[in-house]
Amino acid sequence: MNGHMTIGDLSARTGVPVKALREYTDLGLIYTLGRSPAGYRLYTDDAEWCVRFIGELRGLGLTIAEICQLTSTDRDDHGRSVGAHLAELLQRSRQRLRQRIADAEQILDRIDAFETAHRAHLATDDLCWAGDPCGCELRA
């Protein structure tokens, strides 16, 4: 195939599912050379680099929509360079992650409060709780 690879080959090289590669291609994040006589999408080694870079950006918390924004033009609607836009997207990702951490910490606090409030029940096999409508007396 003249050094070109199919979507299956690209998937095998990158570990990214074919379905995701189709999505990336359809969104214009990676380019094809067209199709083989058998109808398979054909890619160059450049596509492998793009897929790995997309994976790196995803690993940093960027959404596919944000990656599409980043790659759509040399400068965005506000005149920012790609680098400046990426810095802003990374800041947004950082803020989302901090919010998820804060949300998780609230859940941890609720777990602690629940355990404190119900320590006696948690220390026994008796799962009958005050007001339990499940008929604890039937389980005794």
C-alpha cells in the first residue's frame, strides 16, 4: 500500500479504537489520503502523530470540542495564537479538575459524617435502621 496504513493499522499502532479514529477523521482532526480500492481509509505516519497528540491533549483534560476549536484556525476569533488558546484551554481544564476534586472532597465529607452518625450500625451485622420500611423483624 505504498507506506500508507488503513484505519485498522492506525488503530493497532496507537491503541485508539477504530470508532474514535473515524470520529477524529470526520471532525478534521486527522486527515486521510482518501480511500483504498477496497474502500478503506488510508493514512500516513503523520496521522499517527496527530492521534498521539490528541491523546495527550485528552489526557490533560481537554474535550474533543476544545481540541477541534484549537485546530480549526491559526488564530481564533479573538486574535489569539494557537499557543495562547491552548494555554487558556489548559487553564479551563485545570479549573474543571479542581471542581471535580472539590466535589469528590464533599462526598468524602458526607461519607465521614455518615460513618460517624451510624458507627454503631456499621460495627454490627444488624442492618436494621430506625424507620427501616423493609421489615427488619423478618430478617431476624
